[in-house]
Amino acid sequence: SSGTTQSTGAEYDSSGIGNYLKICEDMNMRPVSHFMRQTKNPSLSLRYQSLGCKKTVAITQALASNTYVECLDLSDNDIGCDGMVSIANMLTENYFITELSLEDNKIGLRGVANLCDVLSEHSYVKHLNLAGNGLTDPTAVVLGEMLKVNYTLTCLIVRQNQFSCNGAQAIAGALLSNDSLNELDISWNKIRSKGSEALGKMVASNSGLISLNVSFNGLDALGAAAFVKAIKTNSQLVNLDLINTRIPGSECKELGKALAANTTLKIIKLGNNPFKEPDIEILFHGLTTTSLYIIGLEDIPLSKGLYERLQEFEREQRVVIHYGKSGGNQRSRPMTSSALRLDEFITTNLSKLAPLVLAKDKDKTGQLTVTEFKECLQEAGLRLRQNELNRLVDKLNLKDQVPHKEILMGKIPSVLERMRNSAKRKQVTTESS
């Protein structure tokens, strides 16, 4: 093991605790008990601990020798540039951390530059969250240069920053030659026409992205047209979030045709765009057939007549349309606590879960085994020990093949009811024979 290979006679400190206590003593600083309790867990969360730079430096020096932690969450700790540099230095020695969340930390250009230098050389981190750090276009350029040479990173979250057109163009340009990144969240930035056009053109040729979130930016006519063309040609994207991107109603006709032509896209979110009722009519008129599971139309006013016609479309095409306020339909059917917990996780992590589920279903049967379904939940970030996950699934009586389409469409209550009835019928048949 790694502990054995690095040991030089004394027992190797694979948790880093011994080293951490010594560092705290040298720095005349009280140890962070919340950190010490988690050093042997695969997932270490230190969100909202007010660490600042000094405590972060001590923790990262200790983590350099840690072989347990795989997911590290340091969000909202006011780490700053110097703290970010210490994290980058730690990653040159730690080969076990694959998920890193640094949301809301004011890490700055210098901090990101140091991190990108490491990620360009040491490719172990697969999931990187840099949301809410006030990052600007020069930082996006640095990230773009890293993406040109890093083929290990599969998820990049940079939402709620200050990227504008130049930043979007830098990231889009890098992804023209990078097919390893599967998920990009660049929502809530300041991207407008030319930047969104660059992202749309990237999607048209990129064959790696499975989930893309550009919501709360400004596509306008130029960017919207580029995305419509991309939807027609892209054969990899599963989840596309275009909520509140100022798509003009004039694009609805071509958008409907593009969605009808695309056979891989399963989730399209179009809510809170300036569509009028005739635009929605035109959109669905072009959508003569669809492979979509979910269409989001939240915060778009609909008359009763159009609402009823869309409900008929749902029944005919076996698709779910989300109406009303953002967040989708309210579920009226009561659920058990286990079902509710699973339902909430799936709803919150749909963009991660959907690509995993669809990739597992290699034979395109529309179903997964219970084991495959549990693997997808874990890979999507359901942080439960194996025995806890087994108990949760056992309570739901998922003993047959799991129909993933309906589960991803938010129909867990009806799926569970049908599967339980099926199990009861099989039990009765067995007993009577």
C-alpha cells in the first residue's frame, strides 16, 4: 500500500494527524477538531468553518500525506490566494484526492494560476468546483490553458463568477480539443452574445460534454442560433440548461426541429425565457417526435388551453414537462422517508445522475439492475456507507430491474408502487405453486 512504500522504519502516518498536531504546535494554533474527526473518511467536509489562510495551510500540509480522503470540500472559508497556493502545493504530493470543492473562497487569479499549474502536471483531480470566487476573464484564460493539456478532469463548476465574452471564448476554445470533460457549469456569469456563440459552436463539435449549464447568462439571438445548430449535430449531450438565457421567441421554430432531430438529449431546461404563447405552440409543433425525458418550461405563462394541449403531448410522447415556478411540478403523492430521501437526491443531482444511468444501460433496455442503480447513485455523490445504501434500497423493495427513465423523470412514487405490486404478485404465485 501507499503507507508501506513511503514508510522509512517508523509507522507511516497515513491520516496526517500526527503531522497536523505538530504543525499546529509549531504555529501556536489550536487544532480544528472537525478536521481531526474526518481524516480517515473518504469524504472530508470543512464547509463554513471560518478557516482563513493560516488554518488552511496547516490542514493542507497534513493532507499531503493522507491516503484516506478522496473528496475534499473547503467551501466558504475565506481561504484567499495564499491558502489556495498551499492547496496547490498539497496536490503535488497527494495522489488520492479526486474531488475538490473551493466554492466562495476569494482565491483570485494567482491562486487559480498555481492550481492550474499543478493540474497541468499532476492529473488526479476529476471534479473541481470554483464557484462564487469572483473570477474574471484572465482567470478563465488560465483555466482554458489548463484544459488544453488536462485530460483527467471530468467536471468543472465555475458558476457565479464574473466571466464575460472573453472568458467564455477562452474556455470554449480549450474544449474544442478536449473531449474528456463531461460536465461544465458556467451559469450565473456575465456571458453575452459572442461568448455564448463560442460556447454553442464548441458544443456542435465537442464529443465529450454530457451535461452543460449556461443558465442565467445572455444568449440573445446570436448565441441562441449557435446552440440550435449545436443541438442538431451534437450526439453526446444529455442535459442542457438554458434557463433565463434570453432566447428570443423567433428561435422556437428551429429549436423544435433541432430537438426532434436529436436522439441523445434527455433533459432540456428552457424556463424563464421571453417566450410568448405562440412561441411555445411553434416549438411543440416542430417537436413531432422526441427522445427527451424532461422539458423545463418553468416561469413561462401558459393559458389553460395550451396547458391542456401540453399535457396531451406529455401522454403521447411519454415526456415530463415542468411548469409553474422554477423547481418543477409539486408532487402530491405521499412517500415514505426512504423514498423521499432518494427522490430529493435524484431531483437535486439529476444533471450528474442522468448521464451515469444512461451510460450504464449499454443495451438500451430502459432498465438497470439494482446493483447498477446503486453504483450510479454513489458515483453521482450519494454519500452513504454501503450498508446504509443497501438498507435504503431494501426499504424501497427494489428487487427487480429498475426502470430508470421514469425515475429520472421524477416518478419515483408510481414506480415504487408498481414494483411493490409486482413483487407481491410474484410472491403470491410462488406460494400458491
